[in-house]
Amino acid sequence: MPIIEIHNLYKTFKLPKREVEVLRGINLEIKEGEFVLIFGPSGCGKTTLLNIILGLEVPTKGRVKIKGKYLEHLDSKERAKFRLKNFSSVYQNSIWLKSLNVLENIALPLYLDGLGEAEAKQKAKQALSAVKMEEFINSRPNELSSGEQQRIGVARAIVDDAEIIIADEPTGNLDSKAGHDLMRTLDHFHKIGKTILLVTHNLSYLAHADTKIAMKDGQIIGKFHENALPHKIKEELEDGN
Amino acid sequence: MLSRKLRFAFTLLASAIAVGSIIFLFSLGYGFEKISTEQLVKADALSQIEATSSKPTDTKLSDELISQVKSIGEVESVASSTSLAGKIISGDKSLDSPFYAVSDNYYSLASLELSAGQLPTQIATSSSTPRNDSIPVIASEAKQSYLLLSDKTVIALGLNKDNVIGQKINYQLIVPPVLGGSDNTKKDFTGQVIGTIADPNSSFAYVSDADAISAGAQNRSLLKIKAKNKNDIPVIRKKVEDLGLKTSYVGDTLEQMNKFFNYFRMILAGFGAIGVIIAILGMFNTLTVSLMERIREVSLLKILGSDERTVFWLFALESLIFGILGFIGGIILYFIGKAIVMSLLSTLANRLGNQMVDIFSTPASLIIITAFATLLLAFLTGLFPARRALKVNPLDVQRFE
């Protein structure tokens, strides 16, 4: 059963002197518990697609249905609540509340959801344990390395047990070892039933995902399940570069 | 981090100075007003008017005219005073002094403050009541010819303030023609000093109006007219003025003073407003810089699913905290400033031998209004950064990153 359904999605940004059509007729279905990897050249619309799925951006045309709910039926406040309940996100650069320590930063989504401090910290400790970072419980996130920060970011993403994890270039700032560590962490959450939507430039991660989606110029140019990049898609991606 | 704390501290200090200076200036204004008003409205002054001859050569304050004033239905009582020149002689010292020859009921209408002794109206009753041994005994017949001397007169005559009461002193009254004397009639008297008036700055003496009459005065200089009801003052003034007299009323002065103090307060408010504007700009700058510094944090909260109200109150609360701490700091600064000024005034008063007067008056309403206005202004100042925080697009922050 699809957890995310996207029909004929368009997104146009209006700039002072021109309009930029970033997404052009995207159709996509992602099943519950599926690990989907989206790749493509810079500016092809990957991040915009993620942001529309998160409800942070409103589409110009088309429909987005998440867990049976059409996002266009929700106002910004309802979308924020929906995001809090159903999504977790990891970004290339982790953002932290500087005044909070690692444990409190991980517990932040739970605080926002109205959970009590003791229970929130208990869950945060469990999440920290899941990414094997217990020793940094009282550190400030900014004192940690990029790789460690990303793992803490994953802990924050899984702390509220949201069903869908959105990861936008999470390994972009990491060395290859730290990147592979992070991918193994995502694999772990995929195995326990989380739906993962990963955007990356790094094609060496293709094997981690069930479904791979190639994007170019705001459109999906291919969808495949093999661990190697199909020749036809490779040619199409290289065409015009 | 240190620069953030310093910025916060300086902004707070600016707010506290603004609040403190507003309360300080207004308290000073209210204090001056209170002192002036209290001086004016002593002794039931608002139910009295004073009447003098508009042209002494035409209308004279004669016994007949006084009877006409007394017969006005709304009038409760009339007291008279005759201003005379004269001389006080004590031993080998002689002092030229103004004299006020007044009727007995004058003292109940005027606000004379005695530094020692008694009023003539108190003598009759005091002789039949037990007395404190420290107060010299005044013969009841002294009421016939008595003297009330100002403190300065006592000093000028070289008399001892502590034992002047009860002393017999010679004095001379000079009645000018306008009061009925023929070519400055002079008459000598011997009277007993029955009291001293608390006035260290002016030389004068009060005597009985019987002395003035005895010296040949046929007219009075001034009438104090007490109304049965304060609301009848305009009617009485009209009737008295119809008799050819000129009237004055302390209420007129009060009205003028109120106008003056309204302007005074506006000027003080202007000065205070400059401080407030500077504080608001400082607070606005601090909150805006704070937003810029925390834009990534705002972005994070929005991405995580924080509702707009949480983000708004994050900044609105910060401005309210500025307001609350600024107000508390302002109150503390006000009391420090007041203590410094009062200490300086106290030193000055001690040196000059004057009584210390509190020149500050801080009504509770001033504190409440200032507190309310501070919080309101702080909230309004924080509104813009808070609304800007709402408009932060987390995606712009990501794209920038």
C-alpha cells in the first residue's frame, strides 16, 4: 500500500524577472517500509520534491497524498503538525539549538509534540543508543565532528518514531567511512520498517535502496530496482552535461 | 557568546535607564506639584476668598463695608487684617517692621504656623486647662496687647528664641492716611510676646486689630471671607466685587498651577520619550540581531513541525523579558537616583538650617502605568522580529547552507 502518492506534480518559482519551472509532471508512489533513493544532477528538483512531500513547499499544480491525506487540504498549521507526527528529516548540515546539549537536541521533536521532559529524555537516550553515540550525551552538538553530528541528526530523526525518514544529502559533508556508517544506520531503520526517502549525488549508495529514481530537469527519467545504474539512464543523465 | 551577553546587558541597561528616568522625572514633577499645592490649600483655603480695595482712594474697607460683606447670605465669617508700618523696640535695639493688625478670627482662617507659644484665641482657654511647665505662663490680660513675632524678627532684635515668650516689648504703629490716619499717625504700645511664627526669612509682627483702631486706623487692608459652602465661592465673589472690592481666590492660582504643571509634565515626558526611543531602538536592534543569529534555529523548529505560535512567542517572550527586567532595573535605578538627590538636598538643608522636604512623589498609578507601558512597548518592539521569524523560510536557510 503506498504511503506517499504524487500525481502530476508541478512547481514553478516566480523570480523578479522570470519564472523557473523546477518540477514538471512528477508521478510517484512510495510503499510503506520502502527505501527510495533519488538522484540526479544539481538543480533537477530533488530537494524541491522532498520539501513538497514534507509540506514545507506548496505545489503549483498536482496532488500529494501522504498516509491517505491530501496535503492541499491542510493549512500551514495543520501541515506543521502533520510533519511533526509523520516525518523525520536529516540534512547535509545538521542544525542545532546551541543552548541545548546532545540529549536535549534529540528530545526536541518530542518537546514540540508536548511530551514531558522525563519521558522525552528517556526516548532520546534510546535513540542515542541506537546510533551508538551514548558517550556524547552531555556534549554540545557543535563540539562534535561532522560525522558524529550526522549520527546525532539521525538519532533526532528516529526519536519520535516517525514512519517516514527524509534524508537530503546526509553524507554530503562526510568522508567515505563516516558516510558508509551513516548509510548502515539508515539500513538498520529500513530493516525495522521505516520508510526512507534519500536524496544523494553519490551513486555508490544505490545498493542500499529498494527503489532508485533518476531525475533530470524537473522530471523523473527512470525508476529501477537493480543495484547498478542502467545504461540508458546513464546516457540520458550524461546527455547535455 | 560574550558579545551576546554584553549586548543583552547593555540593552537591558538602556531600558532600565529609560524607565528609571521616566519615573524619576515624573516623580519630581508630582513632588513639586504636591509641595506647591499643599502650601496653597492649607487651612481650608479652597473655601475662602480674599478681598481688598480695588482703588483704596475710592473704596475703603470700613466697618460699614465689612458689615455688608458679613450680611451676604452665603458668607460664614469675615476676618480682617490691616497692614501697617511700625517699629519694635527691645532694650537698645529698634527694628522697623511691617505689622499686621488682625481680628481674632483671622487666625482660624489663615495658615500661620507657630514655632513657639500660642495664638491669642488659645489664651483664654489655656488659662483654664493644665499646662506643660516648660511653656511660660502668659497673663490672660496679655490678649489686650499682644505680639506674634516672626522667627527672623526675634533674631533681628537679638532676643533669645527660648525665653522670648512672655516678654513685654514696646512697639509703635504708624497709620497712613489711606487707612484713616491723619498724616501718618503714630502710637506707642507695650505688648506681651505670646508666640513666634515659623518664618526664618521675613521680619514682621502680628498684633490685635484693637491696636490699629486705637492708633486711628478706620479702614482695613484685607478681608478673608469664608464661604459656608465651597461651591458658593463664585456667587460670593460676584457680590463682593459688586461692593467695589477686588477679590482673589486660591483656586485661581491652583488652576494656573495645574496648567503650568501640565506643561511641565509634557516637557518632562519629552525628555523621558527621548530615553524611551533610544531604549526601543536598542531593544529592536538586539532582537533583530538575535533573530539573524538564530535564523537556523527558527528554521530547524519549522522543519521539525513547530507551530507558528511557538516560533512567534520565542521572540515575543524575549522582548517581554526585556520589558520586565528593564522595568525592575528602572525602579531600582529610580530609587538609587532619588536616594542620591535626597542625600544631597539633606546635606544642603542642614547647612542652611532649613527643614528637609521630600521633593519626590511617586503615586502607585505612576508605577502601574509605567509598568504597563513598558511591557506594551517591549511587546510592540518585539512584534516585528517575531513576525519576521514567522516569515523565515526554512528552505531558504537550507539553500543558503
